[in-house]
Amino acid sequence: MDNLSPSPEKIENPTTTPINQDVLNLLKNKGKATQDPVVEKAKEQLRQVITQNKINPQSLIQVGKLAAQALKDPSMYQMAVDMAVKNGIMTKEEIGPGTNYKLLGYAITAGKLTEQLVQEGLK
Amino acid sequence: MNVYCVPVEAVEDIWIKVEGFFAKALGKHDAEFSLQDLKKALLNNQWKLFAFVNDEDKLNGAAVVSFITYPKSYVAFVNCIGGRAVVNEEYYKKFMETLKSYGADRVQGYVTDSIERLYKKIGVARKTTMMEVKL
């Protein structure tokens, strides 16, 4: 897992390497987990789902916002469902009939976490 | 000394400084990935880069980690680690703390016999032996 053999000729491997001050500041400001490990884990798992299933993060954020509105205004529920289905986030069968409050909770959480992932560089 | 998770926007800047560490670590290994594959996975945010920074704010080494979800565990798998004196108790402790803070409940990685001896000295136990057949 560590150094095992000489480097290829063209790539040097100095003992220590200075870091540009801007990059160092970035590391110190953004290089540590800022939330509970459970949240960090959930974010990483969500990021993998988004990447592997080629989900547009913006549509997930939008579905999350619609789900939050649907909690206050039930007439928005169908709009949130339609958007989730249209963007391939869920199928109608998975959502089922009636108002699925558990799903609304998931959608709101996923939307919020996706917003954070986008701020952290997810495209 | 500290271990930082490199934000994706800083990967390009840090990569120039750490690719030598990884080149040496990959060296003669018959690895499943190349140096370029590592970089691509980091820029695509699939794997994460961790930088080992000493007390003088200089890079001592780096590691590439992928997080794997299993039914009963969330593993931080160390795909590649390289640098100078990164296998020591202080860095080890900081690295484990950092990985734990990202939700991992286990840390795993493959090592050769010589590196295993180094890790054993700081209390890391062998879990299994990996066998391989090329098809």
C-alpha cells in the first residue's frame, strides 16, 4: 500500500512538498468533515447514487423543494411525483397510490443533501 | 500534522504534488488502475483524495480512498497511499479519525508483505489474504 519501487523517471517524488497558500487555506477550511459522520455517510452514498444513475442533481433539488411544498399544500404532491418520475428518480410503482409521507421525507432530505453536494463540487 | 480530505476543486493543484507519491506506490504493482485512472476518479468525485500535511504545512504524502457501502458496514477502502513516513502512529491516528468523521466504520486496503510488517508495528491486523486468477 505504500512506496514499493522506484518512481518512473519523469516523476519526481520529493520528501515533502510545499503547498500553495490558497490551496492550503482551502484544505484547512474545507478539508474536514463538518457534519455528523452519519450525515457525511448519507451524503457520500447519495453522491454515488446520483453519479451511477446519472441523475441531474438540480432535478433532485427541485423535487426536494416540491416535496417540501407538498407537505404544506397537498395539491403540490402530484407535481412532485410527476417531476420525480419524469427525471427517472422514482417509478410510479415505487411511489404507490395516495400520499406517501415517508417518501416526501426522503425527497426533502435528499434535496437538502444534494444542495450541499453541489456546493461541494458535484456537477 | 494533519490529514485533510482534498475538495474536488483543489484536486488539480494537489495532484501535481502527490502524483510522484502514487507513482512510486503503484510502481511495479500489477494494479487494477493506472496513475491517470486515479486522477480521473478523483476529478469525477468518485474517489476521494486525502492529503497528509506536516506541521510545516508541507505535504508528506497522500491517499486515494473509495467509500463502499455493504449491508453491515461502510468501508473506507484505501486504493493507494504513498509518501514519506506516512505509516507512523501519528499520521495513522489522524487518518483514521478523518475517515471515521466521514462515516466509515472500517478501513481496508491491500498491502504487500513488507508493508504489512510496517502496519503491524502500529497495530493494524491482517484480515485476510487476497487470491487472484486472471481470466
